[in-house]
Amino acid sequence: MNYGPLLFLGILFTLASSWFGLVLMPNRQLGALVANTSTNDAGAVVVYPQARSGQAQQGAELYRSLGCIYCHSQQVRPEGFGADIARGWGKRRSVSRDYIYEPTVMLGTSRTGPDLTNIGERQSSAEWHLTHLYDPRITSKGSIMPPHPFLFEKRRIGAGGASTNALKLSGAFAVAAGFEVVPRPEARQLVEYLRSLKTSFDLPEAHLPKKESGDDANAKAAK
Ligand code: HEC
């Protein structure tokens, strides 16, 4: 008996079903995701997520090149799958829509340090981030995160006096009299990126905890 046609159909079916399951369906589910538009407590229209500014995008490249991903994740697991939300790493679980504007998704697999999904909200001060990057032990006693002094310039204080953007260093971290430490553009870019990491927005597929959910906000706005 000639099995040729049967074999052909079998192979065709196998390839077609895997293309359907691995390419077409994921593309329909994820490829079609767009930013969500909602109304906040104040009645203002909120579009989330939004594309990053150029400065923050350059910071994302630095984050990648400096290997921050080896110690920090950017994914909050749902309640019941771990203590991520209880630890304050995010107000809701992460969903695919959070990443639609990421050219390179930096989910991370190891958590030597805290998850950074929502660090821009948890810590919004640029000064804190700059000081922490220069030497994490200044802001976080006993931190094992490596210092990144190469993102800063140590220079002699000019005739005009200390720069306004010089780090405030004291005690064991103080630099010699007459010198100051100022952030290089790379440090500013990295901090812009960290401050752009915010996910406390209500989405239809992942609501914020009840008191902050978009539905409530909409109800309040209607009153
Ligand atoms: C060797 C592991 C390691 C690497 C590499 C590392 N970190 Fe950290 N990071 C930590 C640890 C541990 C902490 C917690 C202690 C602290 O706050 O310093 C931390 C804390 C942080 C925090 C504060 C988090 C919070 O919840 O307060 C930020 C922001 C941060 N790291 C950013 C970075 C960036 C940006 C890079 C890359 C330039 C980086 N880290 C590289 C280990 C690391």
C-alpha cells in the first residue's frame, strides 16, 4: 500500500497545528495588546502603559549592560504564587500588557535584591537613587549590592563653589576636602529608567486592590 499521501497529511497536520498553537494563537492573544485607557480618582484620563522617554530608554540599555538583571527581577507573581505583593514589590500581579513597549523584556530569574517592577513608585527620589547607585551602603546599611562609582565623576570643586548636583556624602563615605562627586549622564539615565518603573495602574485583566480599583474610581467620579 502507498503510505505517501497519509505521511504527507500527517506531517502537514503536525506542522500546521504547531504553527497554530505556537505562532498564531500567541500572536492573537499578545500581539494585539494595546495601552489601556481609564479614568482615575480625579476624573482624569489615564493611558497605561506609555512609551519611555529617550533618557529612560538609554537607562534601560545601561540596566541591561551593567547586569542589574542578574540580581533583580521585574515580574510580580499573583497572590497565592509567592509573597511578592505582601513584600510590597507591586500592588497587583504583572501581566503581558505591562511590557508592550519594552524592546527587551528584562524579567530576570534571580532575586538577590528586591524586585524592581514598581521601584519608581516605591522610591521616587532621584537623589536617593543616585546616592544608592554610588554606594548602596550609604542608603541601605550593610547592602551587598555592588557600588557603581564609575557612573560618577570625582572632581575638584571649582572656583564657583560646589555643584548643585553634587552628592551629599558624609562620614565614612565623605570625599577629601575640596573635592565633590557628581553624576555622569549615564547615572542620570539609569535613574530616569528606575523612576519610570511604575505599574500601579488598574487594568481590566489585573485590578488594583479594591480601594484603589479603577471601577471604584469611576464610581466616585460619577457621584
Ligand atoms: C550582586 C547583586 C546585585 C546587583 C548586580 C545589583 N543589585 Fe541592586 N540590590 C541588590 C540588593 C541585595 C539590594 C537590597 C539592599 C539595598 O537596598 O541596597 C538591592 C537594592 C536595589 C534597589 C533598591 C530596591 C528597593 O526596593 O529599595 C535598587 C533601585 C537597585 N538595587 C538597583 C540596581 C541597579 C540599577 C543595578 C545595576 C546597575 C543593580 N541594582 C545591581 C543586589 C544587586
